[in-house]
Amino acid sequence: MRQWSFETGFGYDNLVLGEADTPRPGPRDVLLEMRAASLN
């Protein structure tokens, strides 16, 4: 899956789009699929 993370520090200049493993939900967890998100 794709994820946004902060490379160093905070702010838009430090956001990096990368790849990560899909998390596995536990017995009392729910995994949601997001199709869209926005950053303000």
C-alpha cells in the first residue's frame, strides 16, 4: 500500500510518498480501504 510519511521534521516540504506492507487486523480490529484523502 502507499503511505505518506514525514522524512525529517514536519510540514509539506518533508512529506514523502512511499510503500508499506498492508497491516493485518487483529481479532477485534477493522481494516478500511481508503479511496481518497485530502491534505489542507
